[in-house]
Amino acid sequence: MWSEEMDRKIKEAAENDIHGYEDKSWKDMEVLLDKHLPQKKKRRGIIVFFLLAALGLSGYLLVSSISSSKKPVVQQNKTTLPASTPGDQQKTSPAKEITDNKNDTAVTEKTVTDNNKTKVADQITSIDQPGNNEVNTSATNNSIASATKNPDSKINGKNNTVNNSSLSSTTPVQSTNRSNTKQPGQLVKKNNTIVVEKKSPAKTIAEPIATTAANQDKEQKSTTATPESIVKGESIPAPSQPATTTTAQKKVDNDLPVAKAPNEPVKKEQKAKQNNSKFSFNFSFGPDLSSVGIKNPGQVKAQFGLGVGYAITDKISVRTGFFAGKKIYTADSNSYKVPNSTPYSPANSPFRIDADCFVYEIPVNVVYNFAQSKKHNWFVSAGLSSYLMKEEKYIYNYKTPGGQQVSYPKEFKNENQHIFSILGLSGGYQYHVSKRFSLLVEPYIKMPLSGVGHGNVKLNSTGVLFTATLKPFGKK
Amino acid sequence: MLLSAEELQIHIRGCSLNNRESQKKIYSSFYGYAMSICHRYTNREEDTSEILNDGFLKVFVEIYRFKPAYADTVSSFKGWLRKIMIYTAIDHFRKNHKHQVMGELNETYMHVPSSHEDAVDKISYDEILSAIRFLTPGYRTVLNLFIIEGFSHEEISKELGISVGTSKSNLAKARKQLQKLLYQQNQTVNKNVV
């Protein structure tokens, strides 16, 4: 007969059954885990790496764009330098150096010797004048088209005797087109700077320059042409080929100054134009919803604003502006610091505070365009805003011990300003209607870094901004 | 070595995140305990390992749901692990030996003289467990569930998909067969001693 003792024995046997761990068993288990619970590849590191790389690249682009915006605009330079006496050292501004590279167009330093084949490339700035896009340079043996914009450029006295007459009569203009075909609507205006191509310390390689003057220096005539160092893709015909020169020549307005000074305002003007094209003006409007916490959403109100933006690089820009709008929300006494001036004691806290505030907002945002095409681009933005509380109307709602509900209004004007205390995050889409005009749609959220308004509430805002952007100085 | 309560909680969190190190730690710590359960349900080492690893896989898949039923985290986890291993063993039986549960009616039983009942005390745990492993799979499962795990016949019938009567019948047969095996073992030992 089976007894309960047997059952007990069996239970004890089971409880005292001991088995040792085997590593082989874990290997089999691991295979099973890899099959059913595969471990995800650690992408966090890669994500962090890419984030850091993106940040580093953005910073690099920002710094390089800022530093490049400070550099003077380098224009194509073409002036002819006559062969000067040996040993003449002519230096332009200290900022300019002689380049050995044929491709260099910056005027740096000129060394003139008997064997110098030095040519001065005319610094050319293009201005919009129809019909004048042909190259015309002229120089005498000892004349130098004072080409540099830089007032600090040092040119040997002899060589500084610019043949003003020749230059004024044949103010060189230059086009980038090697065949000197007219480009509609463009007149190339000449400003003279010096370009020297060095073969040896004692020599300079002269660039062929088209001349119309008969008294062009022989050395200049014999110079070999390296178009790359003078003008991109353009060779200047020799004086013996007046036909080509004539086709390439055109008299420029005699009033065009020859001295250094004209280069500066032209360069400045060009630089100013480039900088201006980066500016944009914005008009924005959209719905805004403010709330304290999630439980008590406020009312959706419209906000309007004007702004200005500046494109630091193709991808990074900054925007600021001025917005106005109402923020209507409710808060409870836990979220709102009730003033002691209410007729009820702080112990009898209002069960609800109704707020109606009119706010000026000044945001400063950095915008990053991460997906761009000719017509479309997507962007993200982050920045800080300042709230200027123009008018704050509060209604403190209390419940009396008798159960009645009473309200106590309170109003404040221009009492609270929160400078750069609101963190704004947004992202959106921009559609380029034209090169100057574009439309944006931009959902956003704004979170306070500190309390807002008289009640020091954590007032969050969200909404969508519809913006029209205009670049008044941009290219059509 | 068994983990402490704090270590166990840490590794449970790690297992929830599919951390291999935490999984290995829990596996190695509760390997012996789980093996003692699985060992009783099969007589083949391969099947034992299969039930063990399948059971631990279920543990690691569902470990994020584990919440200690009482203050002692280790005991709670052992109880939770035990249940998973038992049900994994039942699943294994249903997949491989279910037909044997129904087909045990023609088994003949050997009468074990009552005079040998006091030999129960002399039977070692190893002998009992070894004898249990030699039982027919159906008998073995019912005996494990009823006597060791404490399942009722209703629960056994529900888990194995059999009737309550069949569960009771299989239990009786399991006991008989176990007695026979233990008697035979005892007889063999006595002969060797002599």
C-alpha cells in the first residue's frame, strides 16, 4: 500500500536534488537567446557620434563663414606692369602676397627685373552695364595701371606713373569669357591690380595682356600667356594683333576713375550686396495655445509677428522678430503663486485662476536647414525668447466655506519681463515660391525656463506659425 | 551561488534590457534549481536540457513582467521560475508523449509485499529520483504534478487535456510502478551486498 510517507519522501527527494552549473549549458542557452532575443547593435554610440559630428560641422561652418565674411572680396586682377629697373621691388599692401600659383588671382607682390615678364592683371569688377564686356587693357612700358584697391599698396614711384590717359581712354574691361562674347547686360569694369607669376625669385612670369598701345613694352609683348592666372579662361591678345584686341576692346567711360579709390567702393558695394542678399524679412501669424500643465489647456489665440533673418551659411541662419498675442490659460493654486493682496487669505487658496495676458515676444532663434532643394527645404530651429507681459488680467476663483464661488479680479500692467527665459523648439517646411519669396509652416513648442507672469507659472505654449519670407536684396 | 535580493533585482532589470551578462548571471544562479525540476520530467539528458533552456527563454522573454509576490524577492523569483519550468515540462510532454497518457490501461502491476513498506526509509533520494525518471512518461508527469508540485487532479486534467479519472488512474499506476522499480532496485542492492 502506498503511504503518505512515500509521498513525503518523494517531495524531500525533489527538494534535495542538486545539480551543478555547466558552462556548456550556457552556450546552448546563448544560441537560443541569439535566435529569439537578438541583441540590438549598439547604435547609441553611432548616433552620438553623428550628433557630435553634426555639431562640430555646424560650428566649423559657422566659424568659417564668419571668418570668410571678414575677408576682402578677391576680384580678378589684371594690370600690366612695365618692366622696371632691376631690383625694383614693388610691393602692394602688406596684406597681399605674390603668388606662385598660376591660378592665384590675388595681387601680392611684384618683382620686376629685366627679364621679368610681369603682367598686371586688371582687377575687374563687374557692374551692370550693357554692352561692355570686352577686354581692353593698355599700358606703356613704364606705366602701371594702379590696380589695387588697397590704399596701402606700395608701388614703385616710377611704375606708379600710371598712364592715366591711356587707362582712362582704354579702361580695361574684362569678361570671363575667353571668346569675349558679350554677356547680356554686363559691363566689366576694370580696376587695376598687380598679378605676378613667379618663376624664380628674380623673375616673374608675365601674363599676356591685351594692349592697344603701340608703345607696349617688348618684354610685355613677349610674355607668355597663362590665362588661368589672369582671368579665368581668357587670354589677352598681343599688341600685334590689334584685330583681336579691338574686338576685345571697348572704351570705357572716361569718367571711370583709375586710381585706387574706385576699387574700394565697388568691392564694398559688391560685398554689401552679397551680405544684403542674406537678409530676409518675415511676416508670421498662427494659432497659439498656452497652458499650465496638461490638465488645464488654455484657449487658442492668434498671434502675429514681424521678423528678420540672416543666413550665415546655406544651412544655418538666425532669426529674430517681434510677436504679439494673447495667452489665455487657467491654473490651480499649486501652479500659481497667489498674491497676498487678494481679499482672501493665502490659506484659502483659489481653486482656479483664470488668466488673460497680452504678451510681446522677442525670439532669437538659430535655424538649421537639413534637407534642401531648389524649391523645398526642411529645417529645425531652437532659440530663446523674451516675454514682455504688457497686460495681465487674473481672476482668482474661491469657494467660500458655505460652498459659494466667488471671484476676485486683479490686473497688472508692464510689471513682468522675462528676458531670454523661454526655450523655443520648432521644425518646419519652407517652400521657395521664387528666389526672393518663400512660405514657411513651422510647428513649435515653447517652454519656460522660469516662472512666467505674476503667478510665476510654468506657462507652456504650442502652435503653428505660418510665415512669408522676403529677401528684398536677393537675386531675382 | 544564489544571488542576493539586490543583485537579483539588478540583474532582473538587466534582463529586461536583454543584457547578456545579466541573463547569464541569472541562468547560472538558478541553473541547479531549474535543473532539479526539469530532471524529474524526462529520462533523457537531451530532453532535460531542452526543457531547461526553453524554460529560461520564457523567463527572459517575460522577465519584464515579473513582480515579487512577497517581500522575499529571491523566493518569489524561484516560485515564478518553478512555475515556468513546470509548464514548459508539461508542454514538452504534450508535444512528445501525450498519446501515452491515454494508453496505460493494460499495464499489469506487480504486487509489492507490505513487509517491504518499511524499507521506504532506507531508500535514498537519488534512488527515488532515479526511479521516477524511469517511469512511463505519462505516469511520471502525473506523479510529479500531483505529489511534488501539488496540483489537483482537476488542474492536472486541464493541463494535460485528460479527464480527472484518467489523472487519478495514472497516479495510482505511477505509484505502483514506482514501488516496483524501487523494489527491484532494493532487491538488486541486497543481492550485491550479499
